[in-house]
Amino acid sequence: MESRKVVIIGSGPAGHTAAIYASRANLNPLVLEGHEPGGQLTTTTDVENFPGFPDGVQGPELMLMMKKQAERFDAEYRTETVTEIDTTSRPFKIKLESGGEIIAETAIISTGASAKYLGLENEKELIGRGVSACATCDGFFYRDKIVHIVGGGDTAMEEATFLTKFAKEVYVIHRRDTLRASKTMQQRAFDNPKISFIWDTAIEEILFDQTGVTGLVVKNLKTGETTNRDTDGVFMAIGHTPNTKFLNGQVDLDDHGFIKTKNGDPDTNVPGLFACGDVQDSYYRQAISAAGSGCMAAMRAERFLSDS
């Protein structure tokens, strides 16, 4: 059975960075890329807030460059998906979808979190062309434009408030007539003159042409009436689902399913098991913060191995 000092599960900015640092420490890491090699950034277009790219960079290109950098230092990548990891004893036993099994002295979880979408036709195809789940990532592209946000929690209010820095009009679409957001976040949005609310409403269809999103068909859930609304973009702010199912309850999670780490470090409740990136970060969810936590995870794994 194959044995490794470090196995990295997931291959977004956190996983790639962990691979760079682990390989430079001569730990010969194995990266199991999963179903979506490169993570969420492979579904984006322009990335303009990652340091070192004054003219911006395409999301897939950035992930490819990170991977090549890790491979330059002999990190090994495999397009494998983990179905289960046994953390009851060390070394850990990692089971693969292909039927294989790997023994790991340490493991770094960087499986990310998947943004929730509405499940509308053409929705996923329009990501990067008017559909987004990250105002911080994409808000800049909507300067002086009209945008709509779906959601009623703190995330939706934060996204709406952030987008008013760029957009000329921001509309919040919510299925109910009251918000779930905290009172402070609600009031901040209510007091912002650029933000308007569309209550008791759901999106039925996203309208688009060759340039991207052009409008929405929305339905009032009380009256049943449907109307068309012009928009340049629609932001999904209905939450994220951390990719932790394969852990089978062996690792401590918070109330929203994100992996709990200790005191700002990537350490989990399981010695030798570390977590980085969006799978343990429900707040920042940025490529650069994920990359930084990947560096931390690799360094902690190196220290753990040297102290063992």
C-alpha cells in the first residue's frame, strides 16, 4: 500500500500553495485534485485582486500557474477524489473513488466550499458573464451598473452594501417579507439609499444574450405575478456548503459545517490533520486568504512531522 508523508486533499489556491511549501520542504506531497481540479477559481474569468498581476489574470490560468510551480518542486498531482479518510489512528487511511487506498502520516484538507445557486437553467453557464457568488471578487466589474442580489441573511446584506461602492442601483430579492440578517446588518442596508428591496419574490429565469446577463424574470410568491427586470448582474448570496462529507463526522465542525481550526492555526482536533482555505473559512473566502492558509498548513505539517 502506498505511503506518503503529506497528502493534500483538494487543489484550489490553498491546496496548490500547500503543495508548493510542502514540496520545497522535501516532503514530496501528493495532491488529490478531486472532481473540480483548481477549485472555484476555474469557473471565474478575470481575477484582479490577486497580488502580482497588475493587469489581472484569468482564474483558470492562475490555478494552472500555481500547479506548475508546485510541480516544479516535485509535488505530485493525481485526478483522484477522496471518498473517506480514517483518522482514528495514525497514519491515516485515505480511500479513493477509484478504489485505491493511501496511507498518510499527515493530511491537509483543502476541499473548499461550494457556493449555493438557485438551480436555474443556464445559471452555471453564466458564471463570470453576469452571475456571481462573490461581490468582493466581481463587484468592480459593475461600476455604474444595475445589479440584483438573492438572499436575506447577513451575507446578502454585506454583499449588497459592498456593491453600492460600484453599482448605481442595487436590488435585494428575497422570498419573504422579512430578513434573516442581524438587526445591525439590516439597518445598514435599509439606510443605504442605493439599496432597494423586492419582497416575497423569487427568480424564475435569467435572461441573457451573447454579452451575458441582461435581465431577470421574477415571480411574486403572494400574487403569482411575473415581471421582467433589467439587470447587468445577479449575485447569489444564499450561502456556501463546505465540502466535508467525506470526513464522516471525525473532525469538529462549526454550526455551518466548516472545519474548526485552533487559535488561528490550521490545526484541527485530530493531531496531524490540518485544514486550509474555504473549507475552514466562512468569512474571508478569498483566493489570497486561502493561499495564505495553505502556506500555514504546510508549515504546520512539516513541524508536526519533525516533532513526531
